[in-house]
Amino acid sequence: MKKLLKAVLPAGFKANGVACGLKKSGNLDLALIYSELPAIACAKFTSNSIVAAPLIVCKKQLRSAKRFQAVLVNSGNANCFTGKAGIQDALACAGFAARELGITKNSVLLNSTGIIGKRLEVIKIKQAIPGLVSGLSAAGVHKFARAIMTTDTCSKEVTVSLKIGSKAVNICAIAKGAGMIAPNMATLLCFIMTDADISKAALNKALTCAVENSFNRITVDGCMSTNDTVAVLANGAAGNKQIAGGKNLRDFSGALGEACLELAKMVVKDAEGASKFIQIDVSGAKDQGEAKVAALSIANSVLFKTAVFGENPNFGRVAQAVGASGIKIKEGQLKIKLGSLKGKQVKLKVDLSRGKAKTVVFTSDLTPEYVKINAEYN
Amino acid sequence: MKKLLKAVLPAGFKANGVACGLKKSGNLDLALIYSELPAIACAKFTSNSIVAAPLIVCKKQLRSAKRFQAVLVNSGNANCFTGKAGIQDALACAGFAARELGITKNSVLLNSTGIIGKRLEVIKIKQAIPGLVSGLSAAGVHKFARAIMTTDTCSKEVTVSLKIGSKAVNICAIAKGAGMIAPNMATLLCFIMTDADISKAALNKALTCAVENSFNRITVDGCMSTNDTVAVLANGAAGNKQIAGGKNLRDFSGALGEACLELAKMVVKDAEGASKFIQIDVSGAKDQGEAKVAALSIANSVLFKTAVFGENPNFGRVAQAVGASGIKIKEGQLKIKLGSLKGKQVKLKVDLSRGKAKTVVFTSDLTPEYVKINAEYN
């Protein structure tokens, strides 16, 4: 398996990003991926009960169509909490892209990210679509990665390749996210393009596992977004024997997991206002669930996160957070090992002495800068 | 019912506070309440699994003794996560106070507040006890209130009086707390002295209800403390007909509830680094539990709290927080009314349109100052 911290689109995919005027800054804010070959798709969405309009449309497309050829994403507006009008707006956008690309409306997947509760300025998107489509290219993927950013300070790209039989299979994954990041994905969008030939069931299995061990293991502020999406398109262009199970699926799953974990860490490293990247290893849990609960209770504790920011080895706050998690732990069972707080990378090891399960989660510190960014964001 | 925002001890109680050297600042840090008449007592404690040593001792005293005459509290050190040695230290402190007061060790209730995970400097407490006891007076209650403070910027005192039959009954309540404040009480200590003659069962009922509607309805940072305690001593000096139920209990409960709610609001107003006091009214819930879950999900959202700090009417973050709470609400059901963010008091009304239950919770905004205070606290 080879890994590159840069997006290289697999054969048959093109992308682009333009500025259509949704962002006041004039930065890129409309992004498109196009697959020349109709591709199968799987996706995981936020578990927030309030779900953005494009996700409602996207879920419908995934149920009704079998093949997909485009992913249209805007930043600057989440098109969420916008009622029926928001759904009409999302459908209209899918229509504009479909018409310009000469494909069916159902084969366009959608997403939006940005402010919640404002109507999308559909006219700006409509006007920008022809330029967006005419500029599609393999190299356009970097523009795509920048056009889906909101408070991100850098784009997040990774490419992984592996051998399935004698064929090279490529996975290119792009994410955005810096705040409203909680387990269960948060304001995180991730789009994955692969040229693998893989059954839908196998792709879904690989994606579920990859997300559980990457995006579901990070938290920035414990706030679960309304727009979280991780979607993968597989166009089969690699010409490999179709992956359906066994070693081939394990290999593909491993590579997909690696790509997702890399992006998840990038999201935490780029966390709004963060000055430190924190790795929390919890061991000695009764089961995986307990390990995750303990780790996330620490990772979401604002008192722990401010202590790390202050390079203040206040391990009492770790004990407090574990005790508050609902786990019926006794004081004598809890072993805490907090590494140096001086550098940019902080490691915390917690042993619950209750069993053999363990997990790792990643988070960031909480800084005055985080507060400023989120006080002003509009 | 009369209410005074100042502590006036009922007949038979004395108090004092001294500086014994636990706080580096030299501020008051050792506090004592003494009841000349043996009093009955009830208390509510943190639900954190990691419980501070003085609480372990306190719970034992409450089970084994029937009457209590003293409450000894230190600030500057929480005596938590200190193992068996911590329990020995707490018992030793109870012994020093009991000896000096000439009462039994079992009749001394205890608490500590401050840093977690450091041994208590028992010798400093031992040396300060004689002065603490000799200085006991009714007016000493204000020193008591200051001596239990940690990051609080002001003491929190309230006195409520009511008539039970022809007799005046007085309730004096003192609290501390500014951070590590979550529902389920947080680093909140509250001591309540009353001259009411009341049965233990009735007192417990009144306290449960008062805490549920006050300290369990506030949150500053969602961090549940290891030392939370609300304790009440009733010495019967008012000479009223013993309260055991009926209208007399309802009246007493109402007055106790009012005292606790007043203190709870003071805690939120004094929240670490806060610039705004936020009242969240949730209506239209299926039941009380759902109303509370929705209200606290908003109140604990760092994104909502930073938006309020920035006077940024980002109501999408309210929708996001309700949706993330686990309540299966549909977008069309949710009605949000966010009042002006300009002043020091902010009101948010949320209607879930699902039923008739409602609740109110109080919280504060999240500011860069909060982060600074907690980065440096040691």
C-alpha cells in the first residue's frame, strides 16, 4: 500500500472548484466531481435529527438510483433548517449540474456546508455551473478540495493505492472540517473516489468500518453537525476482479481505513484555533463501547482541553471526566499517564483496569482563538 | 415569604472563616459552621463515579449519626483522587474540629474544593482550627461564604423566611461555584441552615425537589465535578409545629426552592469568564425529561455559547444542538425565538411542538476569558 498526502484522482474522474459568490471573501465556494463512468456509491450521514436539505435529497438519490456520475458541493451556506424551500433549492442545483453535464438528475449527489438557517442563493450557483463544468480536469481536484473549505486553514487530501490481484487500485479522498466536529462525524464532509471494481455490499462494509475507526474517533468541540457526510464513488476503471469479500476486501478496507484515518487526523490538526493535537489511548476497558465512552468523555471535556492549552498537567480533570462518563469506575482502578504538554503533540494514556478492550481517539485543545472564531462566524 | 440576598444565620448557628495557608493567595480558605443544638441533616452529592474523600466520609457520617453540629470546609484543595490517604486526611480534619468544639467526630460534616489529585496539607488545617473555633459568631457567616470560594468573584448568600403556623422560620443558604458546573450540580457546594423543626423525611423531600429545580437546571461548562454537595442542617430552634407534610411542607419546600434557585442563578452570573446570563425556556416537550435534555443540549453547546458571546444571532446552532440531543424532532416542529444578544441577559425560547411539558435552564456564554482562567488554574 502506498500513501500520498495529496489528491490524485483515479482514472475516469475529473473535478473543479470555482467562486460563485456565496462566500463574502470571494474564495472558492462551489465544487464538482464528475465520473465519466457511471459509478456505484455508498455514504454515511450525520445522526443529528436536524438534517440539511441536500442530505435529504442525497439519501433519496442513493435509494432510487443505482449509478452516480457527479457530486456537487457548495460552501458558505449549509442549506439546513431551510424547510421545503431548502429541498427545492437542492433539487434545483442538482438539475443545473445534470443538464450541463448531460446526465440524469438522479445521478447527482449533493452537499452544502456553512451557515445554518439561511436560504441558498441558487441563482449564484446556476450562473456558475457552466464555468464549473467546462473547467473540469484531473488537476481540478485541488480546487475542489479548496472550494469545500469553510473555517479550514488548509485543504485535506490523501491518495492511497494498493494491488488487487495484478491490478493497481487507487483511492483518492478529500475532506473538510475544523469545527462542529464530534464523534459521529460533525461538520465534516469527505468525498472518496476509487477506480476499484467492488460490489456495493463490500463497499458499504469497507466504508462503515473505515468511518468507525477514523471520523467516529475524533472530536473538536463535541458539537454534532447537521451536514456530515462521507461518500464514496467506485467506477471500476482499475479493471480488477470485482472485490466482494475475503482477502481482497480486507486489503481494500485497510487502504480505505488508512485514507480516512489520515484525513481525520488532518481535521483535528486543523481544528479551529487549536494549538495542540491530542492522542488519547484508553485501555483496560470492559468492551469497545466503554473504551470509546471514556476516551470521548475526556476528549470533550472543556476543562481538560483548556488545561492542555495552558500546558497545565491537571490530571485531576482526566479523572473527573472519566468519572462523569457514567462508567462505574473506582478510584483505585484508574491509571493516568499524561505525557509532556510542551510540544504540539500531546499523548494521554488511561488504563481503566476493568478489562481488555482499548481504543484511540484524537482531539485538540480549546483556546481563546477557538472562541473568537466561533463568536464571529456568520 | 421574605427574601434577602445576604446571609443571616438562624438562631443557634454560628460560623467563621480563616486563612490557613492552603491558598497561595493568602485568602480565606477554611470555613466552619457550628450548630449549638444538634441538628438533623440531609445532603445531595455528585453523581460522578470519582468522588472526593470528604464526600465518602460525609456519606458515612450521614448513615451512622442522627444529629450533626458542624460543617468543616476547606478551599484550595478538593482532596479528591487521593486514595485511602485522602480519606484518612478527611477523618483527621473532622477529628480536629470535633475535639476543639467538644462534640463527637461523627457529628462533623466535611467538604473540600479546589485542585484535584493533591494531598491535603492537614497540618495547616490542624493549626488553624483553634482560631477558627474561637472566632465563631453569627456575623462570621460572611467569612464562611468567602472562605469556600475558589474561582468565584463574589460570595453567594441568600436568606428566606416564612411563617409556619404563627412561628417565623428562617432558611439561610450559602453556595460557591463558578466553573465545573454541569447539571447534577458540578463544583458547587451549598450549605443551608434552617431553624425549622422538620422531620428527616420531609426535609429530604424538600431538598430533592429544590435541587432538581435549581442546581440541576444550570450548566456552565458541562463538566461534572467530583465534590458537589448540597447539605442542609435543621436545628428546630424556631419552635414551630414539626413539618411533616401537607401545606406546611409545601410552603417550606417553596421557600427552600426559592433560596436554591437564587443561588443557582448567582453561580451562573458569576460563571468563569462569562459576559452574559442566558435563560433557556423549552416548551412543547413530550415530558419533563425531554424538555430538560433539549434545554441542556443547547446550554452545553460550545458553539451556541460562543455565538452568544459574539452577539451573533446564529439560531442554526440552536437547531443543531436540539437535533444532536437524540430527540427525534422534525425540522418543521422546531420553533426558535432568540431575544436580543446585546445586553447582559439573553433569553432563548424553544418550542418543540411535541407535547405540553416545559422547563427552564440557565447558563452563561463561553468566552476567551473562560479559557484563560481554566488554562492557568492550578
